[in-house]
Amino acid sequence: MDTVFGRATILNQARQTDGIVEVQLIGWTLANGANPTMYTIPSATTFTPLNPDYNLTTGSSKSTPPQTAMPALSDQSTPNTVGCKTPKVGGEAVEFYNDDYFAKVRNNFNIPADVVENVNIFNWNKMKPSEGKGGDAMQFTPDRKYIVKELGSDHTALLDITKEYVAHICQSESLLVRFALHFKRISDQKNYVLMNSWLPKPEGASVTLQEDAYFEIYDLKGCADDKMMHRDYKRLDQIHARCWDCKTTYCPEDDRKLYKKSKEIARTKTFFLHSLQRDRVLTKITSDAQFLRMVGLMDYSLIVGKKQCSTAIYKEKVLPCGGFSPGDAHGKDQAQPYLAVHDDTVSAYYVGIIDFLQFYKCGKVCAHHIKCCDLKPLATVHPSVYGKRFEHYFTQKFQVANGTLPTWVHVLDDLEAGDEAKSTDINVGMSKSV
């Protein structure tokens, strides 16, 4: 039994006896953990859907209208977005890549195309290098719900996976960061993305409470590159060990020790979630890791923002203000944060997968061999190894909290949240009977 992903034309509807569907597959991909290989099948083939409720005619788990054909992907930018004639970013004219696809992301997650048009929301002069090793320029919006980030080689990677990426995050419960715009700035001819932030700024009545700030923030890969970004409500300096970096070479010894200690904490830290919430998080991580393996990407991270306080303070101060500020609100099973009560502490987790636009090409292969004597496990490994390790790592990282989540924390349940999931493409995952 091999699992494949592809696009299908339905020849005969599902048989009542066994649910078998006869389809014509076009350009299918083996999901075998190796680099994806594309095939064209000249004749009809029999398949069994992985999801018995999946509607192969519409590409949805529920009845939706047939989708119109999508245009071919292009590496050429255009001056318009879908439904927006004269969009700008930070008051400047820009051109957009494959916006028929990214419009689906915006529609699915309610992201306005003009969210960063105003210079008071986004100002090009305030772009700063990120804290990551790549150092690409980026800027948060004032509410920290969105980020504009410069793309280097990531630009080509995003062009290559646009169709598969949009289908995945719009059809499944995903923690992959949401690219809402992929565009080129006219004035500098550089490429950028607009994406969501998984760690928005506190809002509402609790905004003045220290407890509603991020107590800890982690950037986790499941390898020796795990790091702690915030500790005790304070940002930690990130000291990257590079021989050509003067800051690294001459930084105070105490700062080096603190940075090393923070990495050890990140590597050994465990997070407690109640069984239902833990299953929800791990299901999404598994689905995303399998997708990233399939398209040949690696070196991604799970960003984890944690807020916490004692049970008594939560009931006395935080709960009367409406609880911890909301995070992602588009999950059909539960809006973020994921809450837990463990050892008389209420914790809120804001999580998402970032920095995944890295193919395992020559540069990464060379880095793998150069770092062979570095601390293990390495980040620069084959996508199949990286993805499987990523999945397993977080089954250990997220531990089961005692008991069930108490009702007094006011978590929105499935029936209250409703099903906001939308399907906007016809990519399907199926098992091929052999």
C-alpha cells in the first residue's frame, strides 16, 4: 500500500460496497519520505480515499460548489491582486506573484489584502534584520498579528511549492505560517511576503496584566539548534557561533554562558497539555511534517509562546478580564491559545510552524558535512530524516497534564466554535491499492 498525493478526474463515483473510486490521476506524488517524484498515469486507476468522508468531486469533506480552474503558476510578478485593483504595501507600489493562489489563503483565514497598505501600520523605514541566522529584514504590524519579511533564496522555494502549500493549509488543520501576499517591491526589486504571526500582542481588558505577556518563547527544531527567545518576560540576546561574527567572537563570557544555558533549557523543556489539546496539537504537527517531507523541505521550527500564572491569580485577575488574549482564531477544533492547568499553574500555549522554505540543496548538503563534528542532532539533514524526527520530538516535548481541562478556564469547545474550515482546491491524498 503506497500513499500518493495528486490531482484526480473522477471517472466513476464511489461504489456502495467498498467505497472504491475510479479516477484519472494527473501528476501524482509518492509520499514515501524521499524527494517527491512526479508521474503521469495514462490509464484509469482504482483508489481508496484515506478519508471516507472526502468528496473527491469537490475536494472537500463537505459539500461545496465546484472550483474554477486555477491559472498556471508563474515566476513573473503582476501589478494587481485578486479583487484589489491598486494595492500598495507601506504606501508603495508593489507587484504580486501568483495571487490567485494567495487570495485563497486570505479568504480562508480572513486576512485583508490591504492590511499593510497604510504607512502607520507598516513603514518600510522600520524594517530590521531578524534574530535568526539568516537575518532577513522583517517588521511586525503594531498589533503583532502580521509580519512583512524579505525573502532571499526562500523566494524560489515559495514559487516552487505555491500550489501544494495553498492546498495543504486551506484543506487541513495546519500550523504552517500563512503567506497572505507574495510580492516584489518596485523600488528595490526585492521579494517579500506578508504572513501571520503566531505570537500576537496582548489585547482586550487583560492587556495591562503582566500575566498576559509571554513568560517564555521557544524556537524548536528537535535538534541542537533549539533555542529560548524569551525568559521571565524578557527577550534573550541570540549569540550565533560564527567565526566571522565580531559580536560572537568578542561577546562577554557571561552572555555566552547565559545563551548556552538557555539552549539547554530549550532542549530539555517539556510542556503540559491535557489529553484532548495535546492530541490536537500533535495531529497538526504530524500532518504538517508529513507534507513538508513530501515536498522536500527541512530546517523549520515550531515557535512556542507560553503565558502562565498561578491558579489563584488566574481566577482573581486574568479570568475577570476574559482570560489570556486570543491567538489564532481559525482552527476548526479550537482557537489558540491551548490552555492547561498543571501543578496549580494555568498555562497558555501559542504555537505555529515557521521558516520552512528550505530545500535540501547543495548548500545544506555541504553544511551537513561541515557540521559533522558539531553538536548532535544536526539541523541540516535530509527532509525525510528531519520530518520524522520533528514529529517524534514533539510527542516527547508535549506531555499529558493531570486530569481534564477544568471548565472554569472558559475554553471554547467544538460546538461553540463551529466548523469554519473551508476547502478551496482539489488536491487529494489517497492510498493506492497495489
